Amino acid sequence: PPRLVDMAESAETPEDTASCFTNDSAMMIAYERALETRRDDALFQDPFAAALAGPKGESLSEQFCAGCPYFGLDGWPEFHRTWTAVRTKFIDDRVREYSGAGSYAQLVNLGSGMDTRPYRMEEYGAFAGVFDVDMQVVNDSRREIFHKILKDPKPHCPVHTVNLDCLDESTSLLAELTATSQFAADKPSVFLAEGLIMYLGETGKEKLIRDVSAAAGAGSVFVLQFMAPKAGTPSANALSEEEARRVLKENGWEQLRFWKFGEEGLNFGRFPSERFGPLGSFSFVIAVN
């Protein structure tokens, strides 16, 4: 099947690979969000998506459409475009829910890439700050792109950039967050990991959960998108629901709720349930500590 990481294979250094991969994936997702924004029945509005799609967004999305048979979705080439719309709406709704509760001091966005939510959603004004966490090469690229392409949009709350390689054992999420002097470790936070854990490998996926757990004040909530393995096909990048339950509970998380793409709450009327069953490859879990 097409893989975004293959699109970066021409890069000459690890830094180039990270930058190319992130920019390519960001352009594809941006293009798909732009498609949704133009619909009369759009699930959300992203005024920045079309500009961020760049010259490659459409072609990258088309490549992913061709992968529908790999996911058992023959005859549904637009599956990933639908998934992008649904997962965006799902997270947007959670942000509205948590910002409206008034219980969360800040939001930590892990693997933030080119995320524009703090700039397009007024609800972010309820947070004292947002911490965009990603590798330095990605953060540098975002800063340049937001300046040159988006003309430095104004966020609805302070946005703090945190450089962190999630696989680096010499540091931790908590260490890098507290280094900003803006992070309140003793207060409940919203932690979001969208499109990240499936790229961290066998040891990296558990390290991510441990790192978030160590940084989470009592009462925090963790919104985690993950990819469950296909039946009979083990994968170091996949995370089964059973494994997620075990690791999260071992690290102090409770009130776990799971969704698969297509199930109630993760379809918004866009999933062809008459043709396909719920897809574990596109899953979410929400946990509270």
C-alpha cells in the first residue's frame, strides 16, 4: 500500500527525511481538509487548509486513494478523505467539550505538525496556552510555512513551541514542557496525539504513553488516535485495543472509551456501514487520569 514515509525516500539526511515526510503528510491532510471545507454539508471549516495543501496535496491524496484494497475497502477510494474529515470533526468536538468544561488549563498537542486548530477555533481562547510538540526540524518548517504562506495568523491563545523527538531516551515530554516555564504541571491538561503513535515503533509507542502519563496532572484527559493491527498481521507500529488498555491502565489512566471508524460517534453519517464494518485501523481512545 502507499505509505507517506515512502514519499520521503529521496531525502539525503534524517533531518531532510523528517521535514519531507511531515510536509508531505501535512499537505495531503490539508488538501483533504480543504475538500471538506468546500462541501455544502462540511463537518468543519478550515480556512487555512487550501493554502497549506501546496502543489502536492492533491497528488498525495490520490496515491492514498489507490490503497483502498489494502484496508479491505475495495470500491471506496475516497475512504481516507472521509477519515480525515471524520477524525478532524471528532477532535474539534472534543476540544469544544473540554474548553467549555473550564477544567483544563492547557492543551498539549503531540506531533503537532502543521495543525491550525489554535488559529481557526475560537474555543482555544479558554486555554491559558497550547504547547505544540514536535521535532525541531518540523517546528522550524512550520514556523517558516506559517510565516510565508499563512502570513503569521493570530492564535486564539498563546502557542508555545516545544522541540522533542519522542524516541529520544535522553529527555522526556515533562522535561521539555517545564523548560518552557509556561507549563503548569500540577494542573489538568488536555493531551492530544493525532497521527503520531503509529510511527514510533514497538518501544516508542509505550514511551509516548509513559511520557504523557508523567506530564499529566490529576484530572487530565488523553485523546489518542491509534492504528489497531489487522487480524493475523502483527505490526510494531500498530496498537491493539487490549494493549492500549493495559499500558494506559498501568500508567494510571481510567475511564477508557474506544471508537473505531464507522462506529457511533466516529462516522458523522459519512461511513458506508451497509458495505463495511468498523475499521480498527482508524481508532481513537480517550482516557482520564
